[in-house]
Amino acid sequence: MTTRILLCCDLDRTVLPNGPQAESPLARPLFHAITRRREITLVYVSGRDKTLLQEAIREYRIPTPAYAIGDVGTTIYHIQEGTWEIWQNWQREIDPDWRGFSHADIYALLRDIDTLTLQEPAKQNIHKLSFYTPREINKDELTATVNRRLQDKGIKATLVWSIDEVNDVGLFDILPASASKLHAITFLAAELGFAQDNILFAGDSGNDLPVLASPVKSVLVNNALPAVKQEALALAEQNRTTNRLYLANGKFHDLNGNYSAGVLEGLTHYFPDTYAWLKTEITRLAHSQTIH
């Protein structure tokens, strides 16, 4: 019998089919069916805030999770009967890193850097300062400059740079050092009593790399950019965690490996018992379509 699985999924271009690549028609119905099982605890892990998380769930008709890690790891919500309750233990865990500096204080330290454009208020929170950058920026140079200024004040921060493919712009987030997606996932797993071997993470982009190259079992969906695939493999090799990184390839049950099809492919790779679940649901859905 398959043990409990904490299934942690990035949203945009991982579960949500909002990239340029095609989605397999059966992928989302299968994802719905599999994540309804009692063995699965579903967690969304996203850069989105609560409002945008809720919008995505409605717009794309994806399952409501049991938990949501939002704002690039700076918030955790427990969701029960439509109520989203902030996980206060997580707020207490990450708060000391900024040494009492506020969101506004940190912005004041960086406001003269002309390649940084402050994102909209809805994309900020007390533990997340977010900017737009040009897509072609030298991210290493930018990161070094920002790091120096923060370290001079004793601020412990994680800097995350990624690309918004849809809007063709860079995204640059400043978070407490302990507020990474990886730490949020492992913190939540520990709080819920999940062993590390029972966690699975699925992602697609640069801000997922720390998890993808970690000891957490991970799948990189097939629609990820080639550069992200190369960097994930290189980092996993460096960290000696290549056995914990699976690249979905679309050679699985006529599913193309993109978006939630890639999540399901990774699930069966790490937890072979779940293959029987998938076969049952594929048969059921095919029969349902035949009837209709």
C-alpha cells in the first residue's frame, strides 16, 4: 500500500497550462482524480499571493489544495472548507532574518538601482520585496550589488531571479534567507509529520531550482525551458542529488509531459504504486468520454 505523499506543485506553467506549449487533454482531469485520493496531500507552491492563487484555482478549474505556500515561500496557508488560514508558525520562523528592517526600509536601500522597478502593491508583503528587471540583465552582477547592500546592514536575505515568459520580463524577489520554497516545503512537511522520502515537488522555472537540486524528490515538467533543464541537472550533479531529479519527457501513456501531465509522470516515477491509480482513472475517463 502506498504511504502518504505530500505533493507540492508550482503553479504557473507547472500545474497551470499557461505557457506556449500544448496541454494533454486528459492531464487536468487525471490530476483532479489523483489528488482527490486520501493518500495525497496537495500543496501549491507559488510566487502568487492569496488572491492570485484563488483566481488561478477558479480560472483553470484545478483542485483546491490542502495547503498553499505563496509569495515565493513567504506565506503558508491551511485551507479548510474554503477558509484560508495563515500558518503563524511560519511567520515566526522567518521574521528574524530581516533584523527588524521593514519592507519600506529595504526598498529605500535599493531604490537608486535603475534596473529595478518595484512591482505592484498586490505582489508585495511584509516578508517579500519584488521587482521587475529587464529580461536580458546580468543577474549575477545585480545579485552581487543587492547582496552587498543588504549584508552591510546585517540583513539575511534570499534573492530569487526568474523570467516571466508570458510578459517577457525578469522577476527579482528579496525574501528572508529562511523563506525559500525549499525551507517552506520541508518546514510544512515536518509540521505535518511527513518523512522526506514522502515529499514530491514539481516545478518548471528558475525560482524552483533550489528545490529541484535538493534531496527532495523532484520532477521538472517537460515544458520547462532548455536552460532551466540544463541548470537543474548541473546543480543536482554538483549537489550529488541527481537521483532526486526527474525530467519529464512525455513518453508516458500518451501524455506529453507538459504541465500537470509532467507532475503525474514524476509521481509514478518515484511512487510506482500510483501507476495503478493512473491506469484506473485513464480507463474511467476514456469510458466516460465514449458514453458522452
